Amino acid sequence: MANEHGYLPKVTELDDKQQRRLDTWYAKAYTDDNLFRTLAADETTIDLFLGWVGAVYGGHPDEDPGALDRHMIELCRIRMANRNECFH
């Protein structure tokens, strides 16, 4: 869906590295690849995003004292979506 800024370009052809990342995305997140393909249009952007996702969702507070609390992550995610008028 477009907004007032129009459509963002998406990657249609994936190299081997991007395909492996997308396979992991499907396995650990969800099968809607719209966000992934949009972010993958710029390698730095997808690298930063996946690094952030790994840091936020990678650890568990009971096993890793540096990990973020899952409830707090979800509250922040909902708040950011609300502030950005994102309805996903």
C-alpha cells in the first residue's frame, strides 16, 4: 500500500546471502516479505535492521542478563507503531 510518499522500491532478485536471510525471516518471523524486500534494497539498511532485530529478540533475560525484557520490547513496538500511525 502506498502512502503520501508513494511506493518504496523492493528487491525482486535476491543473491545467495539475501536468500538465506529471507529464509531465516520466514522461519523466525513471518511469511510476508514486503518489509524485508523493501529494506534489502539497501545493504546497509538491511544489515542495521537485522542487527537490531538480533539484539532485541536474540537473548532471553533469564539466560542473558543483558537481554531486553520481552514485555518491554512489545510495549515499545506497539508504541512506535502507534506514534508512526502504522497499523501492522
